[in-house]
Amino acid sequence: MNFLTIGHRGIMGVEPENTLRSFVAAEEAGLDAIELDLHLSKDGALVVMHDTDVDRTTDGSGPIAEKTLAELRALDAGRGERVPVFEEVLEAVQAPLQAEIKDAQAARALAEVMNQRGLAGRVEVSSFHDEAIAEIKPLVPGVRTALIASRYGTDIVDRAVAVGAETVCLNIRRLTLEVVERARKADLRIIGWVVNTQDHLRLVRAFGLDGATTDHPDIKRTGRFTA
């Protein structure tokens, strides 16, 4: 069975997170898929950034939702990189993407782009927000979705089934055999995050997970040999 390696915000352990530079590096490193985060700018652009504000990852300050795309473009997102929009990532890399909706309001904007470009086969949509997954399902025929959880119990399985998700992306620090078994009985795929060490990798392989989200490209190379 293939073990999927997903680059976390590109390869944020090496390059500035959620930048085109980071995404290209993840693809060049051979990671199977690339994860990114989406917010809406003040003028409705699908902006690729993790936090609700720009303070941590750029030289600016303030909420993304209060800035226009032009204002966001003026910021340095690390090593001279600019804050990208989702459409730019689609052009910069060819790898499959996991697009995480950080703001439930971004679901409709993402659905529009996916339908226009026929991306249901390339882009898996993920979110911590049950309502975002539930909303995008009927908007994009055939879309694959993943429910993410940091603090969870076996209830995460019921939540995923309720919104029609095919995958659960789970914080490995909370992972238990009971959760894994419940997810398997519900025919859910399981991805562990964030897997950055050999101990983390051995853990997710011991649980028989389908893949791992990582900050470091070396996990791709060593993942094939870790039982």
C-alpha cells in the first residue's frame, strides 16, 4: 500500500511557509502532495496563508480580512517572497494539492475556482470546520474532503461521516488505536500530522496510517523503509 507524504505549507521546515518557493521545493523534493491554507482577502481573493493575520509570516501586521490583495502583495512573506493566491499555486506546481479552508467563508470562493478549472481530481479540500466541508461538498461534484482535528476523541469519526468526508487528518500526539479502528470501520482514510522525526514516522506506520503531513522532505525518502 502506498504511503502518502504531504508537504506541510510546502516544506516549511526548509523554506518560508505557504510561498511559491516552498511549494516548488516540495514538488522538487518528490513529496506526493502539497498542503496549503486559504483565507479570503478584503476584496475576495483566495490568499494562501495560515494565520488569520499577517504578523507572524510577513513584515506587516493586521488581519488578512482587513487587507486588499494589493496590500497583501506589498508584504514580504520571507526571503523576498510575496503572498500568493491559490490560482498562482495551481500554475507553479503540478502536484496534487490539499487545500485547507481556514475561514469557512472561503469555501464558496474555492468551489468556484475548482469548478472553473475542473480540479476535483487534483485538489482535496480540508478544514477544521465541519461546516466548511459540508458546504463545499454539494458545490463541487466529486470533490474529496478531509476533516482535520487537533484535540479529538472517537467523535471525530462520527463528525467526518456526518459531513461526508473521506479522510481524517489527525494530530499524532492525540492518536489512539481506538480512534484508528473506528475510522477504519467507517472506511475513512487517515493522515497523521505533523510527522517530522523518525519516531513520529514509526508511530504512524505502526498505526497503519495512509500517510503523513511533514515539514521536512526527508520523510519522503525514509518513509519507504520504515516499518
